[in-house]
Amino acid sequence: MKDKLKSIMDRAISEIASSDDMEKLNAIKVNILGKKGELTDILKGMKDVAAEERPKVGQMVNETRAAIEEKLNEKLEEMKKKLREEQMKAETIDVTLPGKKSELGHKHPNTIALEELLRIFTGLGYEVVDGPEVEKDYYNFEALNIPANHPAKDEQDTFYVTNDIVLRTQTSSVQVHVMEKQKPPYKIISPGRVFRADEVDATHSPSFHQVEGLVIDKNVTFADLKGTLAEFARRMFGPDTKVKFRPHHFPFTEPSAEMDVSCFKCGGKGCRFCKGEGWIEILGCGMVHPHVLEMRGIDPDEYVGFAFGVGLERITLLKYEIDDMRLLYENDVRFLKQF
Amino acid sequence: MNTPLSWIKAYVPELDCTVQEYCDAMTLSGTKVEGATCFDADLDKIIVAKIVKIDKHPDADKLVVCQVQINEEGDTIQIVTGAKNVFEGAIVPAVLDGGKVAGGHDGSVTAGGIKIKKGKLRGVESNGMMCSIEELGQTRDNYPDAPEDGIFIFNDLPQYKGIKLGDDAIEVFGLHDANIEYEVTSNRVDCFGIIGIAREAAATFRKPFVPPVVKETGNNEKASDYISVEVKATDLCSRYIARVVKNIKIAPSPEWMQRRLAACGIRPINNIVDITNYVMEEYGQPMHAYDLDTIEGKKIVVDRAKDGDTFVTLDGQERKLDAGVLMINDGAKAVGIAGIMGGENSKITDDVKTMLFEAACFDGTNIRLSGRRIGLRSDAAGKFEKGLDPNTTMEAMNRACQLIEELGAGEVVGGCVDVYPNPKKPWVVPFSLEKCNKLLGTNVGMDEVREYFKRLELDLNEAGDAVTVPTWRQDVLRNADLAEEIARFFGYDKIPTTLPSGEATMGGYPFEKRVENVALDAAVAHSYCESMTYSFESPKVFDKLLYAKDAPERVAIKISNPLGEDFSVMRTVPVNGMLTSLATNYNRRNKDVKLFEMAKVYLSDSEKPVELPDERVKMVLGCIGEGDFFTMKGTLEEILIAEGMKGLVTYENKGNIPFLHPGRQAVVTYGNKEIGYLGEVHPDVADAYGIGEKAYLGVLDMKLICEFANFDYKYEGIAKFPAMSRDISMVMKKEITAGQIEEIIRKRGGKLLESYNLFDIYEGVQIRPGYKSMAYTVTFRDKEKTLEDKTVNEIMDKILKSLEEIGVELRK
């Protein structure tokens, strides 16, 4: 009996070792361990074994069975691993083949620049407001301290609809609406389209965008204006951006200034981009003219404020190094997809 | 405004700075310098030299060999020249080896200059070059003593008396100078004259300001014996001064005057014209000279013209006048258009004997408007338009007469006729330094302010609470204006930088902007690129878009003064820009183009409205190439979902959009409002725009979207009980729409209906002509319990019954 078991065991081990696929292994399992397998047969023949021998023989059979099962499982694992490896190998792909994508669209560069600008000012606590583009002459001029026949009115090359209605030449008109609708303090930013009778060329367009800012409160100073716009410039054009304020004249601010930023291409050394100046003019600003406040019934001795107006296209063209303004209105997708 | 720096320095003699320093400092104190041209930028190593000996060139007939003495010590160099006007003893400008000249003797200018090196000319050594005025970058206009062709010769010219050999010739010619171009703002009328800019320069550099000293002029006669003046239109002429000059000797003006005028871009003509121009540059005050012998009745009358009058100006042009134009008349006729241009009938000729000199102060607005109506702009009008100070008028007049005497141009008659009924007086502005400091965020002291104001001739009183403003500073009217003066001279750059200290505010976007941004992001996620087009367009657009002659869309706001018809009406329909952009891309062979624009339209009941129009943003989507009606519809639906519009959206072909294919267009309805439309572009419209393939448009009215958009989401729970689906397959007439079928499914499906989905639509061989088949999966779910077959069957029976009622056959 012992020899018989040993022979089964040896045969099984050799067969397991030599089998090279799952089917053969299964066959071995069935032939030896299955219901009609050799080991089962031995157990079935127990009735012929002497009663005192039976436990011993039983134990021997079980040990043999366990040993064979262990070998079988070992081989099975080994085989599975090999199969997986083969599968992996077969499934290897060329990772440099092109990706499959659902193509995203693109925002207009003007929108991207505007979003960045609005993000900065809303972060500083400014509320975005809107105003009409077709505007009463009064809001565009007189309420901004530009009376009828003022030379500044001529300078702006206004498009007229009627004597009283114009296409607004500046977003500053929104200041007046804001002051009319609510009481100070204000902290607003207002982007929008403006119109001036300029012929279309690389740097001019009869329609462009401005962004107006207005802050009115009890203790606002010119220093606050400087600080706010310097912060804006750093966030918009990079932390090393320097600003320069130059005196200027706008009828609706006093004192008035223009702000230059250090050229973000050359850092201020002077290059083709900034025409050798090292500085680029970005915006006009100033302290709200007391008469503008008075006209809205706001006491200039109590409230003061500052305002600024940024030409959005100017920033877009500079920031993205676009050399012709007409590209912004052509809408060639080869242009739009670059942003 | 263009001015040589030397002219400024004449009135600020202690001004000592480089051109760059000058430009920077002036810009920072408020007189913006637009640009500077240094006359000596391309000149180097040019000295005064003397030709001591001339020999023939051994190998060239046209050249001579000169020995040129280059200093008083007697050192000489050899220079070969082809110039014909050289002679032994000639004193000339000569550029030495390694020096630079600005251009060629033909007047051509070389950028960066021309370097002069020693070398051999036809085998003979030459160590420099003798210069013509053109080679120095100048012309005979400003150096009239230069020969027409040849080397400049200093000999016998009185203005160069005393120069020494070896002297810097650039200095001798006054070319260590620069032309400065200023951008003067409209509030600073005083700075349209050199005196004004010089005053600013003196204040900026803290140097003494020394304006020209104007002396009393004139003989013992009285101007009033020659002329009388009556101003009838006192509202348009605040001051009129007349003086008389007799025994006029017309001659060229001296070189220094010519040179200064030329630098300002004014061509010298003769002493009288040059003096008026010179004074206009200095004081910003235009003047006019009449031939007194042409003035009838010894009389000047300033009055408005009459409608329909005509007048010939001194340029020989006949001008049409109206009652708004101010005229200068004599006793019988008009002799000039006030402030704009004199008349041909009274102009100065070379044989003028006696001259009437006019300096006046006319109303700027009137001059500007008159000039525009007449269609005539002149330098003088350009000055008057800005609104001059009538007190400067007298100074300018006296300065001009002084120059006439100094230049010997004539004999000035004593006295003047001055009509100045309401003299403008300096005004007092209350001043508070505390308020200025509070406005600026500074802490400038009173002594400092007193210093700034003194330099600007702003008279601050002892108490420091009031400033008397000189009349030329019409821009200084209140404390804020004085704060600006302090800021300018304290330095904008020295004002601290702080952030506003008020209460913290919540910044943010209005709801409308958020709704727009959501739509914008959704479009971008669906491969659409954002475009931008003009708000104004041609009225012909309505024809292009096939609108009926009486379509309300044609009522578009009309611009009175457009840049051209193509930009003359404000759009009422948002698609023209989109179609134009699609065409641009089509023509450039860009494939599969998807564009969208947030386009404002301007809706009004009249071309010339009284009230402001309804401005509303329309989102327009357009595509060519890949995609069809249903991809456009899908994109619109996704946008609506992004806006939180979860209710029922319906589509109906009303056939009412003229620029869309009549069989392929739909109005989009939500909550009983037409929120937009979409469709295939009408082939005739596509042709008109030059789009050679199918194009699709979708439009959403963002104002209406804002009414429905809702970002206040609420969690509804995920279904716990299983759903039950039924497929129905139907045959029906082609005319029956999916919308009709779906409406029945919705109505009959009741509360348990979860969804329905069209999974097949077919027309063809297996279906009889005029019919189509459609198949839907209808899904039901009860949120409370597992559905039973019986319940679903009952609902399906209702649905099927209703479908059969509209003629739908069920395929079993």
C-alpha cells in the first residue's frame, strides 16, 4: 500500500512538473484526486484493509492527497502568472500614438484678459456692474464735467444717434449711473464696449472695450489710487512690474494721471516692443472731480474717490503680443485657437 | 507743440540738464514730452577750420587738395575735396577723422549718421571732410547764409564773428540743441506758448524764470488817429487791440528768428510774417496784419456775418458764411474772418506802407464751430479754439511791436486802440492744505507749498488759506486743482502707495454675468471658439438676411455720422457678424469651424429714438463642417442644462426666421417664452455670404435665459427601486413629429414616467411611401416601491390608445 501510494505520488509529481497547460493539470487533478481518481479508488478499497490498519492507511492517503494538491496549486499559480505575463506582453501598445480627444473650444483673448482683470478687482472687493452702450449725451459728457462745446467733446470723435443720444465714448458714463442709483460708498468695476469714430487700422478700431473702476468713500486718497493700480499691475503683468504715474488731464478727475507699467518684455531696459521707452502706457486715472460728485448731490467735502479707465484691447494686444488689432475682429479660428 | 530746447533755455537761462533729463522731468511734472530730436545726435568731431593752401589733385580734375588749419596753434591736416566754392583763407566747418555727419550734401539723411575716416581719394591722402549745411542735417531754410551748393563758409558773416579755429562747429551752429515735442492737454492753454512751457520748466527745475522784457514802443503819434475799433459782437470778442506800423521795410528776418521758426515747423517768409508767427509761438496768441491802405473809413468793426455772405480769404478761396461766423469789417466791407483767416482784399504785400496790427481774443467755441462749418482750419484758429487769456493779448501785441522796432521792420505808431469792456481779473480760490493732503494721502508742509505756488505765480496769501490765480491759469478754479499743482511739484512718484482703508466690501459679479459665463464655458466645452464682431453694420444686412421690407427688425438705430454705410446701423439681429466670420473661415479653408459670440443687439422703436434702446445680449452659435441641425440642437440643450434649466424645452418650426432653411428651423420655447431659435442657414443666405457649405446657427436670448437660469440645485435621491421599460414600435404618416409622440407619452405617462428615448427612426423600402417608423423605449419608476407589470401595462395602454387616436399604427 505504501509503495502504491508512493508510486502515485511520484507519478503525479512528474506529470505535474511536465504539464504545460491548464487542461493537462486539470486532467491530472481529475485522474488522481477526482471522484473516480486513483486516490479515491484507494479510499474506496479501505474495506479490504484490516480494521486496525485503516486509520494509518487513511492518514497516508490524506497526506499524499495534500502533497499532490499543494504541488498542483503551486503549478497552477505559476501557470496563471505566466499566462498574465503573456497577456500583458500581447497587449502592449504604442504609447506615442495620438490621443483621442473631444476638442475644447477657446475663449476670445479679449475675454481671457478681461476675466483676469475682473478676477483681480473682484478679489479686491469690487462689484462688477454694467451700463448702456447707446447712451444719453448727458451721461457721456456733461455729467462727467464735459459741458457742451467743450473741446474734449470734440477730441473724442463721438458717434451720434440724435442730439441727445450717442454711442458712449467711454465707460466712465457708468460712474454717473452708479452714483444716481445708490448712495456712496462705491467700489465698482465696469467693463464694456465703447465707440469712437476712428478708422480701422492695426492700432485703431471704431469699437473697442474699456474697463472703468470707481471707488468713493470717506477717506480715499490719491495714494490709495496709486497703491490699488500698482497692485493690479503686479497681478496682471507679473510681480516685478513697476508702475509710473504721470500728471495728465481728464475733465472728470482732478488731479489726473496716466499710468505706465515697466515693459513686461524687456523689464524696462527698452526694446522694440515698448519702442525703446522701457515703459508702456496702460491707463488713465485720477481723483473724482468734485463737480462730478456735486452734480449727483454728493458732498465732495464728505466723500472723495478715485476712478480709472483701462483700454482692454491695449492690454490684450500687449499681453499676448498681438501686432494687429484687426485680428481680434476677424475671428479666424487659427488665431482664436492660440489662446 | 514743437519747440527747440534752446528757446526754452532762453527764458530759463540757468537750466542745465541733458535732453533726456529735461524730457523725463517735464513729463513727470505734467508737461508731457512725446519725443525729442537731438540735432547733434549724428554729429561728432566737427570743428572750425581754415583752408590755408589749395593744390590741384594730381590725378583728378574735379578734386583739389587742401591744407586745413585746425587750431590756433597752426596745426594743419590735408583734406581732399570736390567742392567748388573753396578758396585759400576760407573758414569752414570740418569733420575730423573718426567724426560723424548727419547726411549727404544732397540733403539726404542717413539714420545713425555717416562716419568719416581718413583715407585716400584718387591716391591722395585725405584726413577729414569739409561740410555743407546739408551734411550737418540742416537746410538753407534755417541757415540762409549757406551757399546753394558747396561748403559752408563762415567768412564775413557777422553772426560768426569771434569764432576761433578749433572751436566746436556744432556749438557755433547752435546745433547742441534738440527739438522737443510736447503733448499739451486742453486745460493748459498757457502751455501752447513757449512762455508757458518755460514757466513750467523753471518751476520743475527750480531755476529762475526770465521771460522777455517787453518795453514800451512807438513814436509820438497816436494809433487812434489812424484807426477806430468798434466791437458789436461783444459776446464773441472779449478784447480787440489794434496798433499801427508805418514805413514798413519788408525784408528777411534775422537768422536766429528763422532758425527758431524752422525748428517749430514754420517756414520763414519775411520779417513781418515771421514776427507774428514768432509771437504766436511765444505767447500762443495769434496776430494778424492788414494793409492799412486797404481799410476803408479808418475803421474796424467786429460783427457777425449775414447768412449767405461770401468772402475771399487770403488763400484766394471763396468761403460761404453764415450768421454764426464772426467777421472783421472795415467801414465798407469785410476784411477777415475773425481768428480764422484774413481776407485777400486786405493782405500784406511786399510793397505795403502802413500796417494795421491786430491782436484779439475771440471766443474759442465759436471759432471752432465756425471753422468747421466753413471747412477751414488754420494755425491761428487752432490757438483760438483753446480759449485764450485776454490779458496775454496785450503782452503779445507789445512784444510784436518791440520786435518790429528791434528788427527795423517799420516805425511803430505810439499807443493802441484797445477795446476791452470787461477786463478779466485774477480770481481767488479758497485753499486748504489739510484737504489737499487728505486728498493726496501726503503730508506736504506749508513752506514747501508756498515755494511751488510762487514758481507758478499762484499767489498764496499770508494766512495760507486763499490763492490768487493769474488769468492764464484758467484751469485752476478750486481746491482740487491746487492739490494737483502740489502733487505735480511734490512729485507723483513720491506720493505713497496704500490701499483704501474703508470698510471691506464683497466684490462679485451680477447674476447676468454669471449666467453668461456659464453659457460661455458650456460652449467652450462643446468645441466652440469665442468670436467678436462690431455692433454696427450695414442696413443692407437685412436684405442679405432675406428680411421682408416691412420686417420690424429693420427698425435699427441709425448713426448720424458713421464711418461709412457698412458701420451705420446698430444691429437688431445678432447673426450677421457670425455669418461673416464663418465666411472668413470658409474662404481661408479652415475646416469644421465652430464659433460663438455674446453679441449685444439694440432694439428700438425708431431709427432716431427718444429713449435708450433695449440692449440685450444674444448668444449666437454658428458652425460649418462637422455637425448638423441636431448637433446644434444638442449644444443648445447642454447650455440650457448648464444654466440649471431642467424644465421642458420645446422646439417648433414656425417658419418665421427668414435667413434659415424653411424646413430646418425651430423656435426654442421654455416656460412659455421663446428663448431662442436654431436652424440650417438658408442656402440663398449662405450664398450671399459666400459660405460654400452647410452652416448652422443657434441663438439664445440671454436676458430671457437669466429669467430661468437657476443654480440653486437640490439633491433628489438616487432611485432605490428598479425601473421598468417598454419598447414601442410605430408606423405613422411622415407629418407626425417626434414632438407630438413625446407630448402624448408625457401627458399619458403620468407621475411614474421616468424617461423616454427615441432609439430608431426609419423611412424606406419596408415602409409604405409617405410613412415612417419610429421606436421608443419608455421607462417607468416608482420612487416608493417596486413597480408591478400590471401598473405599467395600464399606463402603456393609455399611451397607445392616444397614439392610435392621432393615426399612429403600432407594429406588433
